[in-house]
Amino acid sequence: MNGKLLLVVLLTVFANSQAYYYQDKIDYYVQLITNAFRNALTNVLPTDSYQYFSGEVRRNYGSFDFVVIGAGAAGSVVANRLSEVEDWSVLVLEAGGYGNDFSDIPDMYWPIEFTRFNWGYNSTPQRTACLGLIDQECFYPRGRGVGGSTLINGLIYSRGHKTDFDYWGQLVGNSRWSYPSVLQYFKKSENFVYRDYTQPYEPEYHGTGGYWQVEHHLPRSPQLDVFLEANREMGLGVADYNANRLGASSAQLNTAFGTRMDTGKAFIRSVLNRPNLKVLTGSFVTRIVIDKFTRSAIGVEFTHGGRNYFVRAKKEVVLSAGVFNTPQLLMLSGIGPGYHLQDLGIEVVQDLEVGSTLLDNPTFYGVAFRTNYTEPIEPLEDYIQQYFRGVGPLAIPGNNQGVGFYESSYTRGTGIPDLEFMFIPAVASTVLQQRAFRLTDQTYDDVYRYQDVGSTFAVYVITLHSKSSGTVRLRSKDPFQFPLIDANFLSDPENKDINVLYEGVELLMQMSQTRAFRSMDATLAGGQLTACSHYQFLSREYWYCAIRQLTINVYHPLGSCPMGRNPREGAVVDSELKVFGIKKLRVADASVFPFALAGHPTAPAVMVGEQMGDILKEKYKNNDDYDVFLDYF
């Protein structure tokens, strides 16, 4: 056989092997996705954490300079930045595991809620919102794993407005939380990849070269283009919303060429080779140990692999367990409202208003429009091949393609957004979505069942600077019981939150009259809610009723351990993220936000993690404090 013929044969064999491999990969993803949707219809999530219970005698797990509890949006960043210092040992305790091929697919948005990646919390029965849900309980998906809720969320990268951060800095008396400072931290984390040149982008507000990728989804739906054109037509504008502009845009997403860029992948998996960083997955923290004499956090109790452990923290404990688990752990450790802890038989170490100011961005899910355009439906294999190229419907969670930020009557003339739209083209309301939202059969039949697949788009209406607050409380002093979560949406005495949502509905009705919307013959979809049938359909009274039926959360809980100057005024941590009255214990996650921002909480949570890294480096790197802690055993 001559050389040319041999080369042809070898190339043919290689091409065939690559084709077989490619087809095997497609078949693997077909099975993965099909099984995920099938399992999501039947899987039942646990209602407690007893899977982590251990009755064994507690063992010593040694000591580390820093113990980080939770590897979510902020905790992943803290672990990364602290382990940059080679002389420091860092232990991360995370209850869940790592992401995988399944969680990497952004559009597993609904199925992933019924897997081990979701804690599966629900609220207590509500009286002012979530009334169209089973038992009137709001669903509260919270991520469990390295990456936290960035493993399961909608991935929209939205920081908030510059005035939020200037007010934050003023409120807590520290300019490190003002906009010029936080902008540098936002840019430090970010790796913006500009790949949709039709969308507005102001590079001076974005970072490149950071761990965490941000990009636009491709391709855009023609329905999204109509939404953007309607904004232009109404003079609302199309803008880079992360440059502090009002207006609409294709959403900026935390994806890396179409795959989910959770913070675990971005900040931890990329540095796991550091010898001074240990990430212990499957670890459930039950208590932070506080020395009563020094009033210092000396370590952490946790379970792992069926055993109980205590680990010492030579420098500090950093609590990054999230908006629900952070206050739960503080209270289990004796830090919280004194009356509540005493009622449960927990010794009060520090009386603070932990869990007393749960905030969110209440979101109305009851508006959709039917159009004369139908998104083509292709075979799953074709969508998978598009996903391999970083595009297509699998490359975006829930098809959340667009956002818009607008003034409300409460901020008119200031340029400050107070109202947000999330635009979902080609929405397909399914029994799975009903199950994820916990909608009653009546609610689903009234509003969602008869929406035309592929031709209907939905618009979620969100109030940003919400005033209503709820609580996080302990069910008992048993750490394996879920916390009690009272969302308390739309309960503010001035009715600002519900008024802003109604203004959003009015704005959408005006938008439906634009030439852009009429070009697709966009008309309101869905029927009248039976629960509101005693009001004239689409009247003001009807919408206020419907808003209470279908206002739920949107993965945005925050503020349960707020930052501030004075614990007597409800603050739990100071501007250096230290828990008031306790040494060597800090909090870094969205629970420290002092108020609801004009954006989504993930990007600011990452910023808090970046701040924590620098705060601790400033304290210890050049002034290695003498470590004092008493024998625990």
C-alpha cells in the first residue's frame, strides 16, 4: 500500500471514529435530557435534611486558617480569593456536590428543581401573595452544591443601579460599598464576551479576563426583537442596563458559549489544584462554636460521610450558606432574636435581629401574549447539536431572553429603575411548569393551559425596590429540620409593591398597542382567574386580585442578615461583614444586603465575596493576629 493510499485510509478511519463518537455524544444527551424531564414529573424532594444525620461521637477534623461554610455565589469567591495566599489553609464545607453535564445545560431550568441540586424549600402559608399556589405556599428553589443557586437559577447578570450602591455606602458608613468601589469588584470578577453586536454594550462598565463569563444568548427570537422595537417606539430605549441605563436589552447571561457558568465552576473548580484549598462536599454544618469567654468563633460542627466532626478555625469562620441557611445556622449557634431562641431552648449568645428582614423581588407571572408568529419546533437532536455550538434553546434557562428596566411613579424623573420586565419568547406552559410553580389545577387551567406552544410570549413583571419583608425562623433547635420561611410579599402598609406591579401591567397594556406588537398581532393570552371572577375582567380591581394570586418569588431572596451601623436598628453585620458582638465570624452572601436592589442578587453576591476576600487580606496578610482559642475537647 503506497503512502497516499495509507493516508486516505487512516483519514477515513479517523473520520468514521469521530462520527461515531459525535453520534454517541448526541445519544447520551438525548437520554440525559429525556430522563430529566421524565423524572421531574415524579420526583419528590425531601422536606428535611435528615439524610445528613449522624449519631456518632464527634471527631476532630483538624484546623484550618479559614473555614468557609457554603460554596454558593459568594462562598465560592471567598474560597478562591483566600486560597490565593499560599500560606493560608482554607476549608470549604458544602452540603451538595459538583455540577455535571446535566446542570451545565441552562435549559434544564425546570427539571433541575426536582433533583439533588435543589434544597426544595417552600414558604409558610401566605395571605397576601402566592394565593393561586397549592396550600398558598410560595416555592423557594435554593441551590445545593458547589455553586449554590447559580447551579439552578436563571443566570441573568444584573448588578443593580449605581444609586443603590451609593446609598448602601452611605447607609453603612463605609465608602467601600459605594459605586466607584463596587464597580471595580464587578469588573474584577467578570469576563464579558461580546458576541451579539446588535445589542448595546458599554465596555467601560465591564470587565474582561475575570473568572466569571458574561455573554448574550444567540440566536435572538423574532419575538424578542419585537419587544425591543416596542421599547424604542415608546421612547423607553434599548440600553446596556449594567451601565446604569433605563431601557430594554437582550439579557446578559452567566453562560460560557452556551453552557451554565455557575460560580463553582468559575471560582472553585478552576483552582482545585491549589494545595492549600480543601473543598469537602457532602458536609452539613450543624453549629458554629462560639467561645463564651472570648466571644469568638473557634470552629464549626458538621456531619460528613455518616460521621460527626469539629474543625477549628485559626483565623475566622466565614458564613456563606445563603439567605435561608445563614440565619438558620446563626440562630442554631445562639445568635439571633433572644425571645425566639429562648422559646426553643437555645442559649442566647448574642441577641440580634437575625432573619427578621427577609426581602425579595416579588414577581407577577400572570401576563402573556399570543402572536401570529410560531417558533419552529425542531427535533431534540438538532437542539443538542446547536447546544454543542453554544447556541439555541438549550443554551438559555427557561428561554429568558430579554429584560427591561423602567421607572415607576415612585422614581419618575430620577433615572432610577423601580420596575423590571423579564421577556420569555416562545413560552411553553407545561405540567412541569405547573409542578415547579406549585400552581393549583384551577390556576393552571385558568391562565396557562391553553397558551399556544411556540407562538405565545410571557412577560414577568418585577418590583425592584420592594418594601415588604418576611422572616426566617427556626422550626426547632434540631439542625436537620428545614427553617420556617414567611415570604410576606405585597404586605407593605403603603401598598407600594403591589402598586408598582400594577403599573407594570399597565405599561405592558400600553406596549401591546405599539406598531411593533401589532406587527405580530400580539393579543393578551390566557383566561380569567376564577378566584378573581367577581371583578370585571382586566379592570384595575381584577388585576390587583390577579397579582395577589400569581405573585411569587424569582430566585431573589436577600437581606435576612442585613448590614448596618447599629444592631439596635436591626443590623446583623457591620460594614466589614463582621457579626456584631462576635469575633472571628463574618457573613458573605446575599443575606447581608441592607435593602432590595434594582437588579438581580447574584452579581452583587459575587461582589460581596470579592469584598470579603480583600477585607480579610487587609486584616491578616500584613498583620497575622495571634490566634487564641480554648481546647474544645
